[in-house]
Amino acid sequence: MEKKDNKLDQFKEMNPFSVPEGYLENLTSQIMSQLPEQPEQIEEPRQVTMMARVRPWLYMAAAFLGLLLFFRTLVNVTDTGDGHATDSLLVHTTIMDSFYPEEEYYDEEEEYWDYIENTYASYILAEEMQFSE
């Protein structure tokens, strides 16, 4: 008994699906005969009101107006030079001149930089001591 190595070659050219003869020629008429008869329905066009046409434009105008007022309140806060800001519609700010003294700020900044330099120097020194041993 011989064994065939590749059994797929014999099925390669065959179509495994088949349709009875004459089935597709009568298919449309059979389906249409099974559907119930319905009168043709003609849809009347919907009446679009004026408000329905204007509504998107009205919403867009309201959004732009809101953005305009929002940015206008932000822009109206300007410094007059004497340490006080001008009034706007929603915001009233006062900046005190002595709130951030410049000398203390610079002293804190110098102290911070000294701390960083000392930390870095001690790290480098410890690393050199480790390698020298």
C-alpha cells in the first residue's frame, strides 16, 4: 500500500461548495413572492423652523462672547507701578511692596547655592577618598 505524501494536492482544484442548478435564477422571484404586500409610503419633507436654523449660529456667538469677556477680564489687570493693580470686572488684586524683600530673597538664594556646592564637594571628596584606599 502506497502512502501519498501530500493529500492536499488532490483537493486543490476542487470547489467544495456547490449550488443546485437553477437555484439562483428563481431566488429573487421566490423571495419577493414571500414578502407581504405593502403600499408605497411617501415621506413628507420635515419642516425646518427658523429657530432650528439659527440655533447653531446663536450658540457659536454665545461661545465667542464668553471667551471675549473671559480674556478681557484677564487683560484688564495691569500694574500701575505703585504696587497696586487696577480694578477689573471680577478681579481686584493688591501687591504689597514689602511682601518679598529683595535682600532676603538673595540671601536665601545664596544660602541654597552654598548648600548645593557643599553637598557636591563632600560627595566628590568621599568618592576620591574611596578610590585612594
